[in-house]
Amino acid sequence: MRNQITLPGDTERPSIRELSLDETETVGGGFSWSGLVHKAEGIVHTAIHNIESHNWTQVGNDALNGAKIGGVAGGVVGAFFGEPGPVGAYGGAIGALVGADYALARQDGWV
């Protein structure tokens, strides 16, 4: 904080300078339109990069396979609890997400 306080040339009282956008984000300094635009630009840049750099056909195939496996597994588990339909649907949804995540992680070199 001390380096934020500067002495103006004609008075003895210290003044506080305005923080830059990066400094404001670092200290979590409230809402600003420029901060919102900055975050939105970052999200769009990341989304475009992901669209260009991934094999989305493979991601879709892995998600479909995950949904099939998860749906069957959920249906089997649900049969033991007397509700195979709803539990199978949840299992399918979870399986699809796991399959897509696995495909993306493999393409990014994490797996």
C-alpha cells in the first residue's frame, strides 16, 4: 500500500493513485464495466481456441459411448433400488459428461 501513496508536488498531503485494471483484478476491487469486458474477452478467446484445437467428432463419440455405458450401469444400479428408469437417466447423463471430459483431457495431453 505504501507504493500506492505518492506526494503531489505542491502539497504535503499524500494522494492515492488509481489502480490499473490488472491491479484491481489482483486485489478483487469490485465491479467495473471494463473488468467485465476484459473477462468476457478472455472467455471468448478461450472458447475460440478450444473450438479450433479439439476434434469435436471424437468428443461427441466418447460422450455418446459414455452415455450408453452410464445409462446401462445406472439402470442396473437402479434395478436394485426399484427405480431403473430415473437412475438410468442420471447414469446416462453422468456418463456423457465423463466421456466428453475424458476425450477433451486426452486431446489436451492430460491423460
